Amino acid sequence: MRQDASDRPTRSGDADRDRHPPEVLRMKRRNLQLLYAGGIALNAVALIAAATTGSTLYAATFGLVIVYLSVRYWMVSTD
């Protein structure tokens, strides 16, 4: 069966909003925030370990991952 353009959700998040009540979406957001915060913490530990051993390339990579995870955390928390 083929759907026309008006039946399809415009974004992937719209389909979730239609299927799940707001409590479930809040729980998903909370879980994502926890996951991102844990990733930031683990990468901070790895960045410190890499920086103390003198591995600047690894430290810079962990720093970039922390920036990326921070942006994702901000995007999830402001939604």
C-alpha cells in the first residue's frame, strides 16, 4: 500500500510523538541525557589520561568527542 506525501511524517520525531504518550518521550529524553552525560564523563577521564601521558592527538580527539556529545546533550535537553 502506497502512502501519499500528506500521510507521511515530516521528521522522524513526529512519528514517535504520534505513537507514544508524552511520558514515554520524556523518559527517552532522560535516558539520552544520562547516556550523553556518561559519555562526556568517560571521555573527560580519557582526555585527562591522554593529556598526562603526552598523547596530544588522542587528547584532542577526546576533546572533539566531548564537544560533539555536549552539543547532542544540549539538543536533547532543549527539545
